[in-house]
Amino acid sequence: MRVINFTSVKALPFIICVAILGWCFFVTGCNVENGDDESDPIIVVSNVFTPDSEAGNAFFEVTSKNTGDVVSLKIYTRAGVLVFSDEAERCIWWGYSLDGQPMASGVYHYTAEIRTSSPKISKSGFVHLYR
């Protein structure tokens, strides 16, 4: 296994696709204009949730640490199909598609952006849905 660190690439968004035996894995970077302080992120995101459970993590939530910020959230399948979109102070995905169908267990890609900030702040990554 080969590990590649991209610590010097902080101000540019990037997506790297690595194909191994027919599987495609995506590595994403956080884009925050004018720098990104990893120890104090403004966009707060969880990475695992279990809809319809009583474990306390029944939804995927994206918020801002700043009161009043409007967050735009989009969630995609691994094939790049948009399955959820919302714009609010507190975006919550319960694990259902845009037409109300429950999504299968798996890994989904998200992009989040604070639309009310200047400069724009965005973050992307993966969320694991377990049913």
C-alpha cells in the first residue's frame, strides 16, 4: 500500500480518483479561500449515521459554527448521481433520496458550502450510511 500526503495543497480544491481492480476511490480536499484551519473548522460534519435507529445518530447533519450562516448541502452516490440537496442553517439528511426512497447502505459523497460568508467556505468528503 502506498500513502501519499497532500499537506502542501491547502488552498486548492482537489479530487483524485484511484482505480484499483475496477474500484474507484475518491480522495477530496477541503477548499477554504484565504486558508483553512483544520483544528477549528467552520463547517461541522459527521461522517457516519444509521437512519431508523435509536442509537442517537439517525441522520447526517451539516452546520456552521457561526450562527446565521446558510449552508448549501449536496449528497451524491459513488456514481455521481445527486440524491439530496438542501440549503438551510442546519442541513439534515435522513438517508432518503429526492423522491423519498430509502437509500441503500454505503458510502456517499457530500459537498457543503456556506453561502453567506465572504470569502466562500466549502468542504467535501464522505458519509457512511448504515441500515
